[in-house]
Amino acid sequence: MAMSTNYKIPYTTVLRLFLLPHKDQHQLFFVISPDPPIKQGQTRYHFLILLFSKDEDISLMLNMNREEVEKPFEGQLTKNMSGSLYEMVSWVMKALVNCKITVPGNF
């Protein structure tokens, strides 16, 4: 029997974002650091790690009108966006959380 647990993380609780290369150079880790950490039972998870393939592309249309997208996010987002999946997730998270994404120096 498979169990799933859903968590809602307010974007105001995200402290830091990281984009890190996988050692195979074909994948990337997108790391989210929430505060307070996610708690499941007695275990606390200080980091959420998403794994993306560099080759995965996506086209997306935000479910907002043009004014809702452009005004609050000061041109960081557009209604229609396309590119690598990890780039799209990074751009949207960066705009929502309003913090920089930390990447390794030689990345």
C-alpha cells in the first residue's frame, strides 16, 4: 500500500534556494531550504531536493493575467515561458520567494 503525505509550504518560509550539478553532469539538484523545516513524526527535513534532467524542456502558461504576472514580479516572469524544466522552476521560485539562487562558482 502506497502512502502519500502532502505539505503546503508558504513561499514566505523559504530561506534559501540552491541549484547544484549532479556528478553525472546530466542532472541538476534544485534545493529548497524552508524555515521551519518540514516535520514528519520526529524527523525534521531542513532541505527539499528536486532532481531535474538537463535535457527536459517545457512550455508553460501561467494561470494569471498579464498585469498579475508583470507588475508584482517586476519583469522576472512572463505569462508564457519556455525552456529547460529546471530553469522554469528556478525562475518561478526565485520570483515568488524573492531571493537569489546559490550556485557553485565554476558552474
